[in-house]
Amino acid sequence: MGSGYIRSDAGVTDRDVVRPEPVADPPSPPPAAPAAATGSGSRLAWLDVLRGIAALAVVFDHLSYYVLQVLRHIVYQWFNPGNYGVFVFFMISGYIVPASLERKGSVRTFWVSRLFRLYPLYLLVVMLAVALAAVHLGGLRGEGADPETSVLSQLLMMSNVLGGENLPNVVWSLSYEMVFYLLLTALFAARIHRRSSWYALAFAAAAVAIGGFLPQAYFTHTLNAPRLTALAADALVLAGLALAVVRRGMPRMVGAALAALVAVTLLAFNGSWIPPWEALSILALMFTGTVLYRAEQGQYPWRRAIAVAVAVFSLAIVAGIWHSHVWGMSAGAEATWERTWFLSLLLAGATFAAGMTFRHVRWPRMLTWLGLISYSVYLLHPLLVEVYYHVPWLHAHHPFWLQLLLAAAFLAVTIGICSATYLLVERPMQDLGRRVAKWADARFGPDRAPAREPVLTPRAHPATD
């Protein structure tokens, strides 16, 4: 899954970098949208450290098509850095995003924060991608596709479950973030949002069942009439969200349920190039992150939370390995895929566990800063890889020591540019989102949380997400 889900053995082309040769491993991305400022001494600084590690893994996944290819070949015999990074990102989303919704206690405030968190940088990157293509320093994926269909499929950042093209390519993972947000909203409105372990285990078990029993043709199926499908899906999700955000009580519940139902239906029947069992595994990992958050807050027994996490990761591994047998790969390719799938999941889980174990450590500011800018790194680095590709000397054959210097220089430039976009775009727009949410509360009255299930009250939780 990396920031663009690269899978070669399954017959799926690279969705992140326009021209590279396919690799013999599974997919590799989103990031979960990173949190806002948490200092190196913050109780949640460890999440920023994990985001930074995940972002570096995804950058390596895409840059190593052109530099450090020898290292890439060795690494990908064992695990997929892109998959690894995305799994970590998804668990972080599962850990922090439900807490954000429950802490705010307001569907309206939650969606205002999501809007101002995700869209400003996304729109900027889309414009930059178009500009780079105009000056022949980049390529627009799907440039031959119907423009109206492309716009409709990306309007809600759900292009990967609307059978559309991803622009920028890495936003495929945000499709599953959005599905998760819609599910959370429906569960919150129905006051059953705290049964996280049930959802984690149910999605993981469904992934195993679907991965093992559905025919291969099912996984490449998408709904006909993509423009009509995207238009109808956008209309239904927006209508449901409007009810969920503006109304309360039963209308809110109906609207949230409608939006979530459409999202899950698309995930099951209209994925562009991620089969449903993998999408279900992603949701299971996200809800596992939520289970661990509840345990950390003392709302769920640690022993049970750890058992749930082990079960979910085991089921996700089984789902991937079981389904690999119906892909028709050669014996060697199948063995490599299974090994990389297993180790990518295992290392992602171990990384998250290590982060939680050392969550009270004071981390270096440099590491937490990389986490703060990781959304910018995630969205912008493929454009910078495109520029790198279009400078012939940069991806010519070089000695390994020079390749290391080129990779370090690329990373330094990326961090510099992404620091600027964080300071000039991300952080100001998050602040504006908070002001808009306060204005809405003052203008229309507070949007109260459901009463039946208590709301999470995180200790010293910063204004993240």
C-alpha cells in the first residue's frame, strides 16, 4: 500500500510514480492526517515521531525507483516500506481521530476541523500538479479520462472507492480515511461508538472471509457508468453529511447512516485497485488503534486490548496470505509477497507498540517536527519525485555514495518545502477552522454530544486533528 499502493504481482500498476518499473511485492501509502502542534515534551509527541517514521518510509518507497535501487531490491525482498508506512498512518488515525470526535462532542465541529485540516493543502497540491504538468516537469495521471468524472470522483477525496483517478496519486489512502470518518460519525450519532473492539474484530474477520472465498474476478470489478456512480455517491454522501452536521436526533442519525452506508458499499464494490479484503483490513487496523487509545485512557482493559490487537493483525496476515493463493503468481513471487505482507504488518504493529511503550519519553524536536509536517510530506513528495525524474542527470547511474548524497539532498529539500507549506498553509487553515467552529457554536448554538455513551475526556489532549 505505500503512499500510492504499489502492487506488481497482482497485476496492478504503480499508482504513485508515473513511470517506474513494477516491483514484486504487495501494495504500499495516507496518511492519516497528521495532528497539529504537539511539542517534543507533549504527551502525544510519540505520535508525531511515528508519523515522521512512516513518512520517511513512504518517501523511500517512491524515491528508490530512481536512486538507491540496489538497496530497494534488498529491502523489498523482506518487507514493503510503503505498506509499512501506511499501516502505521492508519493506526495513528484510528488512535486519534475518534478521540477528536468524542472530545469535541460535536459532529459539526468535527467535520469543520476535517474540512480545514485536509482540503487546503490538497487543493494546493492539485494546482501544483497541474502547473508542473503544464511546464513538462510532471505528469497528470489519467489525463485521458473524462474531466467531469475525475472531478466528481475526487470531490470528497474518495476517488479510490469511486473507480476514479487519484490526483495527487497518494490521495488513494484518503479515500479510506474518509470512509472511516463517515463510519465514525454514524456510530457516534447512533451512540454505539465505543464498541471499538467489536468493529476491529468484525472487519478483520470479514477480510479473511472475503479474501478466501470471493472469486478473483470480484476484486477487479467496479460499477458501470463511473460518472453517474460518482455523481450519485457524491450527492448521497453530501446529503447525509448535511443532515448529520446541521440536524440533531433522528435526522442526524439517518443522515450519518446514509453517508456511511454509501461509503461502505463503494468500498466493497467499487475499489479502483485495492481489493475489499485489504480495505476491510485497513478499517480493522484503524479500529484497533481506537481500542488501544481506550486502553491508554483507562476505559478498556489492557489485557483485552492487546489480545484484540494481536487477533486483528493475525487475521489481516491470514487474509493476505490466503488470498495470495488465488492470484496466480509464480511460486517465488508468491513467497516474496507473503513474506513482505507478513513483515510489513508485523513491523507496523511493533512500531506502534514501541511508540506506546515510550510515549512518556521526551522526544527530540527534530523528530516531532517531521511528524507535524508529515501530511505535507505525504502529499508533496510525489510531485518532487516527478521533478527529480525529469532532471536526467539525477536518475542516471551513479556510485552508491553519490546516490546516498542525492537521497539526502532530496530529503532536505522536501523537508524545507513541507515546513513552509505547514507554516503557511496547514497551520493557519487549522486555526481558521477552529475559529469557524467557534463562530458556528455562537451563531447556531452548541452542537451537543449524544447522551447515552460517555464522551472520551483525554488527559491534556492538544488541539490535534
